[in-house]
Amino acid sequence: MGAEQANATEKKEKKRRRDNAEEAEDTFLPVSNIARVMKKALHSDTVVARETIEAVQVFLSEMVMVVVGEATQHSLDENRRAIRAEDILWALRQLGMEVYNQPLNEYLHAYQMHPTKK
């Protein structure tokens, strides 16, 4: 009976880990987008291994979650439920990633100047 119980517990643990891994993958940025950006940034004859693209996917997804988490907390601290672009920029500064603020500000400005269809 002890071996059967240990086997059942092991199966449950494996299923839990598999479910957690699948749930984490649902939050990852699309690998095709990451691969396209990487290939654009590299020399045309550079080959990037699938494992490398997947490692960058995991890293970028985690980084986005950290920044968004910080921005979310900031907006909640200011009694707001919605995250604004300024919250993301604030979060980047708080996390020591202010080097990204200028290009994001430029993109935000261009986006705001673009007429929207309503």
C-alpha cells in the first residue's frame, strides 16, 4: 500500500508541475515575434538556435511581468485601477531601466499624434 500511495503522490506532483508549466507558457510573449525581432537585429547570415529564442522569450516575458507588476502597484498606490503609459515609464525608472524611457517616450508621442479611426 505504501508504494501505491507514493506512486499516486508522485503522479499528482508531476501533473501539478506540468499544469504550472503550461500556465506559465500562457503568459509568454509570442515566440514568433521574438524570433522576428532578433533576426532583424542580427546579421542576415546569423543563425539563432531555437533554445536561444526560447530563453530570450522566457526572459522578456518575465521582464514584462516585473515592469507591469511595478506599474500596477504604482497605479493602485495612487488609487487608480487603470495603468497609464506614465506608470510603465515610472516603473522602468524605479527598476533601473530608465535607458528605455526615451525610445518609449518617442514611440508614445508618435502614437498619440497618429489619428485614430472611430
